[in-house]
Amino acid sequence: MKAIIIFNAVISILFTLCYAYQFFYLFVGLLKGEQKFKAVREHKFAAVISARNERDVIGQLISSIKSQNYPKDKLDVFVIADNCTDDTAQVAREAGAIVYERFNKVQVGKGYALDWLFKIIDRDHKDAGYEGYMIFDADNILDVNYVSEMNKVFDNGYDILTSYRNSKNFDSNWISAAYSLWFLREARYLNNSRMQLGTSCAISGTGFLVGANVIEGNGGWIHHLLTEDIEFTCDSVSKGMKIGYASKAVLYDEQPTKFSQSYTQRLRWAKGFYQVFANYGGKLLKGVLKGSFSCLDMFMTVMPAMLLTLLSVLINVVAIPVAIATDAPETAILVQALIQTLVNFYGLFFILGLLTAITEWDQIHCVWYKKVLYLFTFPVFMLSYVPIAIIALFKKVEWKPIKHSVVRTLDEVRSNEAA
């Protein structure tokens, strides 16, 4: 039983050593303001949207792109209606997008759809002179200054950029609120801090910009794992590229509201992280050995840390009945260690949620008491990730679309706190 106590101490020390730098990120996010950029010129961009049966929401996204405070002749909208069985293509065309329909039941997923479209753009729109591509999901809507803010940072030499990811439906329930807090925390306390410190940021799902030179250099969109965003991030960082962050470019995203949807999505994310770690862990480690902090950061990001947490909990859960059965004197210590692990987990994520809610209070669009209430359920949501991470180890996971149905204008999203 003493071996279990030593094991618990080793796990605690490992976590501290591996993730201490992210606590430093917290202080940077708290103490340092946002960076300001100015653009010398306005670049020409194409907004790219991969959509599957998204007729309910895609029109609002295209409208928000068309309403940007940016020259109309320097911003086009492309939609891939990917394996659609509804009238997404027609709705997108009527909203003013250039639409291509793709039907491929073998190469399924956003990565394949993007690669297919980039090849079509190279074929049919080669003379358009696009300098960068902004990639969105169909359920997004954009602040009116989104493109101009992305342009400012792009003009300052960043070939890959991510943006501030907010949510359309924080107020729906504890599940959507947990997602929202996590993405707001990523924006403020990870990507913002990375940008301040001059290291590379990370792409998260949607709302990012890729320079045309990067797409050309890669030979299209070559990332097809279950989490193509983090795969693209790790691939780029391992090649020595630096990903920037435009803190004032605000995007609103729809979050799942049902646990079944959340389970399916996070199962894919967990499996995808394992795939990325298996494929890029070695490359990142080589970068770490060459002195790249960005590679170290991404290595720690994709390393399956949840498994260490689960391993610690499982060993203690198994050890406690054995200790009781053998009347071991360490029984009380083991019970205390298990409880302490769970309390520490809850406390850590409560603090992360609290810091995020305090600093991003005005960006969270719902009534005040929901902002407070969902702080207490946020750690529970994160704890539910642990069994999902284990299931993902053994279960075959395929990409599946998640139905989006929250139709809100920016004014409606921002008026929620007054409800």
C-alpha cells in the first residue's frame, strides 16, 4: 500500500512539472492587456464554409460575412455543400455565396471537403488573387469587424491565425455553458498569453485564417484525422511555423445542449487527440529537443493527460477495497488521497471557470445568475471527460455531423443578459 501512496505523489509531481507553465499563462492573461495591430493594406480573402445539412443556420453566417466592415471586392464566400440531403446549397446561393456541391461517401469529413474545395478554387478562381482563407463552420456568426481585425494581424506577418471564440447559446443549459467557458478560457488564458509571450497559438475548431502560401506549400488541405484542427496546429508548429491570435476578431459558435451530442463530439475529440499524439508526438518531441517552446506547449496539449488522472483514480479505487480487506493501516490515507484527487480536480476547474467568468464577464451573454450557477457545473462537465477519454481508447470512432439549430442574430445574442 505504500507503493500506492508513492505513486500518488509521483503523479502529482508529474502534473506539476508538465503543466506549471500554463499557470504562468494565467498570470499573463490576467496582467497583460491585448496586443494592438495596424494594417498597412487590406488583403484579399475568401471565406470557406464546409456545410452538411445546415440550411437552418448557414444563411445567417453568410449574412454576417457580407455585412463586414471590409471592402466587398476583397472578400468572397465559398460554401461546400458536403453530402447534403437538404437545400443547404440553395439557401447558401440565395444568400450570395459561391457554392459547390460534393458527394463522397468514402472520404467523409471536413478535412476532405476543404481539400476538395481548395483544388477547385485553384482551378476555377486562380486569377482571383486570394491571399488567405478564413475557415468557418456553418453555425458561426461574426462580429462586423471580424475580418478587418484578422487582416490587421495577418498584415503583420502571421500566415496562420486564430480568433476569439465566443458562443451563441451560453445560456441554453449547463452543457452549452461548459463548452463556452472552455473556449473563452482558451482564448484569454491560452492563445492570448501565447501571443503575448511570442510563442505559437493553437487552432481550435473554427474561425481561423490560413495564408494561401501555406495551402500551396502543403499541396492543399492534407489533414484528415478526426481532429483536423489540432492536427494542422501540430503539423505547422513542428515545421517551425508560428500561429497568431487576433483577440479582437470575435466569432460566435453554437454549442451542443444534449449530453448525447456532447458525448459523440468529445469522443471524436478524444480519439482525435490520440491520433494526433501518435502521428505528431515524435515530431514535436524533436522540436522540443531543438529548443522549441512552441513544440513543448503543443506536446503537452495533445499528451493524453486525462489518462494519468484516470489511472490515478482507478488505482486508488482498486487499492481501497484491498486495503480494507487486509486491514492495512494505510486505508485512511488511500481514501483521503482519492477524495483529495477529486476535490483537486473540481477545485482546479472551478478556479479556471471563475477566472474566465470574471475577466470575460461582458462577453458572456446571458443573465448574471446563470453565469454564476454554471461555474459550479463546469467542473462536473470536465470530469465527465475522463470516462469518455477511456472509451475512446478502445472504441472505433468516425466523424459524425452535429445538428445545429440555434438561429440568433448578433443583436439577439447580445441582448440575452437583459432577459
